[in-house]
Amino acid sequence: MFTVNKDYLSLRGSYLFAEISGKVNEYKAENPGREIISLGIGDVTRPLTPTVINALHEAVESQKTPEGFKGYAPDLGYDFLRKAIAENDYLRYGCDIESDEIFVSDGAKSDSGNIQEIFGRDNIIAVCDPVYPVYVDSNVMAGRTGSFDESTGKWSDIIYLPCTAENGFSPGLPSKTPDIIYICSPNNPTGTAMNREELQKWVDYANENHSVIIYDAAYEAYITEKDIPHSIYECRGAKNAAIEIRSFSKNAGFTGVRLGFTVVPKALKSADGIYLYDLWKRRHGTKFNGAPYIQQRAGYAVYSKEGQKEIRENVAYYMENARLIREGLVKMGYEVYGGINAPYIWLKTPDAMTSWEFFEKLLKNANVVGTPGSGFGPSGEHYFRLTAFGKHDDTKEALRRIGKM
Amino acid sequence: MFTVNKDYLSLRGSYLFAEISGKVNEYKAENPGREIISLGIGDVTRPLTPTVINALHEAVESQKTPEGFKGYAPDLGYDFLRKAIAENDYLRYGCDIESDEIFVSDGAKSDSGNIQEIFGRDNIIAVCDPVYPVYVDSNVMAGRTGSFDESTGKWSDIIYLPCTAENGFSPGLPSKTPDIIYICSPNNPTGTAMNREELQKWVDYANENHSVIIYDAAYEAYITEKDIPHSIYECRGAKNAAIEIRSFSKNAGFTGVRLGFTVVPKALKSADGIYLYDLWKRRHGTKFNGAPYIQQRAGYAVYSKEGQKEIRENVAYYMENARLIREGLVKMGYEVYGGINAPYIWLKTPDAMTSWEFFEKLLKNANVVGTPGSGFGPSGEHYFRLTAFGKHDDTKEALRRIGKM
């Protein structure tokens, strides 16, 4: 008699964005004809750039002859892409990461969700609060989080690192030592970023306590300030303490193309001497069959001179939205954070409204969709996320409507 | 102090094909200039067909304008593809599967490896022996298989269903009842297939015992005989007892394109009333971000009239290889199975050689690479797998060399 994974039954509600989408559809059904502007989910709106389109066409074209045809890709990724990543994302920033420490995948969400699997089931995780829901949910599914307390909105076995205006959204070291520490910087959802000194503090802490940091740098391309590190490997000792997850979704607009990668340094090992590299390699080889050749050629094209120029233009486009939202909201008297090194604006809800109350107000009075901060964790309550991924005109119109609200 | 998933440390050796590739590379290095023919790994060699190439180009082209651009795909797949699958792979065979019971993914290997995750960690699995290594390894990683016995080559907590020439490669019902039963038909590696009556026996058994069948039908397109079911849902009661995994790799040559799907019927539930559909949906939504739009358009094109004609031609090409190998080996006096409803030929090694001895002999004396049967499980010992995925000329040359050996 088969049984199910009981840990799945502990999961809270549905995935946040599914819940939002449900509410929006309900509102649309009740109010036909309203033009809703979404600054909600972090999906891009700019099309793929010419260099990427050309690379995709070329790769497709090569698949029509027996000579050019590519079957199964190498499990860990094609060398041409892994080398380009090592050179452009690491060596360029002085990080000594080798191409075979890079594991190419179908995206950062899969990697973020799957990485916990190589750790012991009794490991204690720490997450920033608020946080990208996948870190928590994937650990709930693995039975690592204990029981959920409805009154606090917290899991008994998770160490929460509150990130609020009071601490400048940079969490202090915890009193109890976690085994696995998730850090996302530039941060989703707060739109803030750790500077070099703050991140070094965490790397040192991890090395001293034999903790491991899962560093999500999916928004690295949005960094504008000099003292914000682009990779955790810019910190001393990080190769002994951290795994880094990256994406092509937000820089090159690959949300629908699907390509990402994870760096597991060969030096990174548990206190009893087991190398995480070997475990992640085994997982990749057993439960994944390589990212598509076509996609890997497109990722490679992103690193060309023209490709880099194009993605900088796209990032600048979105960051102009971020500026518009930030400055617009400040003028309206909102308390606003983020949007300097990240495509997210994090605002304090006015009049002590809950995040969901503000969500409803924005949806009904301005027909604008954003994301309730409480959906990212208890310390996100009374905050709200807007994204800079919209079109300029939509963003301006959304601000106009919010101003009139 | 973090620790690793100890279950990973129980895994045996490296993934079978990595081991073979290591041995081949070693031989090549020692014997430069030898032309090696691989009838080993099950990768296709025919290029993508014109209809698929066109669909890929069109989908790529549509991504260069804001209007045509597609960001995140629906987690479970685009409706256009799910509907085409339901109509062509199920309704056409009289199987009452709805399009929203189909979960589109990046391939059957990922799904085969991940599906175990929705089941209780104390569930007992049964596998055919020999078997595709991913079923076993993914369960080892989850701690479901007990300890490995070097002398028997078996895991203490797995129920093995021997498939040998003695039982016509169709396993009998086990004496102890498993919770989860993996069946692959047409079978990898034996190249044999269950007929309707044999499969119905397993569906009835699963329904009577509240077991669940994970049915891997990746080789469905190779079926030539009338009484072999194309889907397990052709059997009475299968919607209450089985999950089916499918692939575009072997019919349409998508090994490097990456696209597959899994059917989880809404009716399928555990004895205590939990629907597997809900759990798999949650996993898909949490740890996966949808298959790429471009790939899904290509998959859709496979179901067009022209697309179907082209894949039938490709399958016929490979099956001509299967015929050549089968008939060639029989003439040489080998005991040969499979190759009628599957692209695999399963031969008994001559002179009671072990599978690896025959591998070495074939590599050294014929410069032909195949796959040792024992790599698929203890009952695969003294068997050997050759695949029909090569080019005609290579296949003929390989046979000529084996004949001279």
C-alpha cells in the first residue's frame, strides 16, 4: 500500500504567485473591461535581443544535418558555455572559479529548489525574512522545517533572519548557528543588496561555524553601486563556504528560454570531508539530462561583445522603471526601499495596512497588481513589492493611478 | 555544522554510461587511430526533421518582438501542447486522459528521477531486473533502498522482478507486495515489451494491493505488434493505479532538445485519500519553471500530419538497424532477444562470459561499444545490449566486425 510524502501535506497554501493570479482573475471576472497593469510577478517583458535570436536560429539550423546534430548534452553543460561563464562572470571580477566548477541547468528556480537535496535531512536552514518562497518550500518538502505556527507564520525548525527597515534590510548574525544559510543579493523581494563588508561577515561566519551559504545572485546584472559584490567569490574564503546560483532570466530575458547555472567549488566540503561537488555532480547526472544545446548556444551569445551591450540596454530600460517607481512613490509620501541595485521596489504600506489589504486596495482602486510582502515571510508584513519589469508606459500609467488613489 | 545527504554515499560507482565512456576513452588513448563504433548509449543519430526545424525557427522568430515574446511558461505546460498530447497519444488509443492530467517537462529522465519524491520515504519499490539505472539510483538517494549486498548485487529493501529468457522477460508477480512498481515497456534494456494481457495483470495487481505503477513508455513509438499497448491507460482501471512517463527523445530525436511529459490521472489516490495529482502539481510549481516555449512549439509540430510522417520514417530507419542486428547475430549463432517493438537488442553473451568480459572483447576485437547487461542489474549478467540508434553503415560495419571476431 503506497503512501505519500507527508511533508508535502505540511506545505502552506499554494505557491504565492498562483494565489495572486487567482485573486486577479476573480477581480477581472467581476469587473470585465478593466485594464489591469501587473507590476507583480518578476517576469521580464522585453523580447530576446538580436544577438540571442541569431544564436538560437543558428543553433536550430545546425540541427537539421547529421553532421551538426547534437544529441544528449554533457550532463554538466557544454565546455564552450562553461568557459565563457568562468571568464566573464568570475575571472573578470577576480574570482578564481574554474569552468568545471560550473553546472549548467534549466534555470535558477530548479537549482534553488533542488540544491537542498544533497544535505542531511536534519540540517537546520536559515533564511532571510522576507524571502523567495522556493527556499522554504523545498525544505518543507524535504521534512527539514518542523511544524508551522499559524500565529507567528513561522516554521519551528527554520532560523529566520529578519530584514526590515530597522536593520537596513541586512540581517544580523543569528544566536543559534544554522547549517545552511540562504542569502539572495541583490535581494528578492526587498530590492536591497549586501555590500562587500556585510557579505564578508557572512562568509567568515560560515567558515568559522562550518555552515554553508547558498548564494542566489540571480539579480547580479542590476548592481549599479561599486561596493556591492557581483559574486560571493569576491569575498575571502568563499570557495570553502558557498555555493552560488545564477540565472540568464533577468539579465538576458530567458524566463521562457530557461537557462541558469550553479557554482559548486571543488574545495567546498563538510566537516567530515565530503565534497559537495561530487554530490551535486551525481545529482545532475542522475536526475537531469543536460540543458538543451540550443539554449546553451543562446547563453554563449549573451557573453559576446554585442550580446553584453544589448543586455546592458535591457537592464538600463528596467532600471529606468525602477527609478520612476522609486521617485514617484517618494513624491507621493511613501516609504520606499530598493530599486538601486535591483529591479524591485519595496514599499512600506501606508496607514499600517496589512500587505494583503494594500494588495486589494491597489487592485481595486488603481487596477495595479503587486506582491504582498507577507507572502515572502512574516517580516514582510506591512511591506509590498513592485517590479520594474513592466513597459515604460505601463509603469508610468500605474504610477499615475497610484497617485490618484 | 552542515552534513551531507548520507544516502548519496551509498550510491554504487558512477552512472553506468559514465563508466563505459571512461573505459572507451582509455582504450582510445592507448590505441590511437582506431575507429570505434558505438552501439552503446541510447542516443539518437538522425537530425531533427524539417517540420520540427521549421517550428523551432518560427518560435525563435516570435521571441524578437514584445508582442510575440513569451516569458515564464505555465508551470504545467502550454495548453496547445497538452491538448495535442491528449488527442494524439491518448484519445486516439481510446484512453480517457484529459489535457490537464498531462505535465510537460524537460524530459523523461528528470521525471523518472523526481517522481519518487512525492511518495513516503518508507515505501518499498519493485523494479524489473535488469532495469534503467535512474529508477534505482533516485530511490537510493531518497534512502528508500536499504543496504547494498556486494555478493548478490542487490539492495536489501528493493523487490527485484527478474526478467530473463526463462520467463520471456515478463516478470511474475512478487511474493511480497511492493508499494511502488516501476515498469518500462517497451523495455530498456531488454528490448522486449509486455502485451496487453500481461500489463493488465499488473494493473489489476496494483489496484488490488493499493500499489502504484510508474510506467515508463519512452519507447512507445517503436511498437510494431498489435497486442502491445501504447499506453498503460489502455488497461482497465489504470487511471486508479498508474502514472505514465513519456518522452520526445526517441520518437522525434529530442535527446538534445529536451522535452517530455508525465501523466498523473486525477483519480489516482493513496489508500488514505490523498491525490497524487495535487502533489506532483505542487512539486512542478515549486522546483521547476516550465519547459521552454520554443521546445513546446517543436513538440506540438511533432503531432502535425507532416511531423508524424517524418517521425515514422525515423523510427523505421532505426528499426531497420534493429532487424539487421537481430538477424545478423542470429546467423552468427547468438541467442538474441528484443528489437521487434523496441530499438534495443539484448543478447546472451557466448561461452558464459560475464557482461563486462564481453564488453572488453567487443571493444578490443571489434572496436564496437555496447552496454554490459550487468550494469542494469544482477539478472542482466551474461547479457549485453546493442542499440539500433546508429547509422546504417556503422551498424553494418559493426556487424561485419562482430562476425569476424
